[in-house]
Amino acid sequence: MHGKLKGNKITRRRSIWENVILLLIGVSGFAFAGDARKRGIDQKWLTAVFGTLIPFGFVIFAFRPRLLRWSFWASLAMCLAVHALLLWMLFQYILAIFQTFPILLWYPVMLIETVVLLIIVKRIEERLTGHRETIKLSF
């Protein structure tokens, strides 16, 4: 009986590790932001990096049961490529006059992008595999 975990304990253990990982990601993000500021990287590019990491990180977190599927990673990579190209064009050409672009102004865009990513990643994955399935998101 020792060494075996029953239903609730497995769930509790998994959620503790998930919370620890999320905390470490948050601390790493603040460290990265501080280091980037010391190195003289423009704040708008830091906003662009976090504008990528937060929505894609949330999508990966939301689709945890699919992490071992090649189709999930392929669809996520396609979305990341399109996102990176569009974000680079936006920040390089349209927002070229700004040296700083606060992340608080980018939060609404990230929220909309996260919802769109959840839908698009699932649809691309369905196209790649040919299987339709209902997803239960767990947060």
C-alpha cells in the first residue's frame, strides 16, 4: 500500500508540480526582463517577446493532454511562425517610431490572440489528423 498513490493524491501531486513550474516560469520572466533592460534592448521588443510567450504558453498549458501528439506541435509551430512574422512586421514597421511600448497596452491583444490560438490550433490539428474530437479544457 505504501508507494501507491490513489486518485486524489495523484491529482494533488500533479497540481503542486504544475504550480511550481508556473511560479518558476514567472520568476524567470521577471529575471529575463531585468536582464534585457540592462543590456539595452528596447522595451517594445521585450513586449513583443512576452506577447508571444504568454499566449503560446497558455495554449500549451490548456492543451496539456495533447503534449505528446505530433499534430499538436506541428499546428502550434505553424501558428508560431505566422505570429512571429506578423509581430515582427508590426513592431518593426508600424511601431517603428516608438522606443517603448508598454505591455499593459498589449494585454488586450494577447487575450484576443489566446482565444483565437485555442481555436486555430485545434482546427489545424484536426486537419492534420483527420479526427474531430471534443476537448475539455482544464485549468
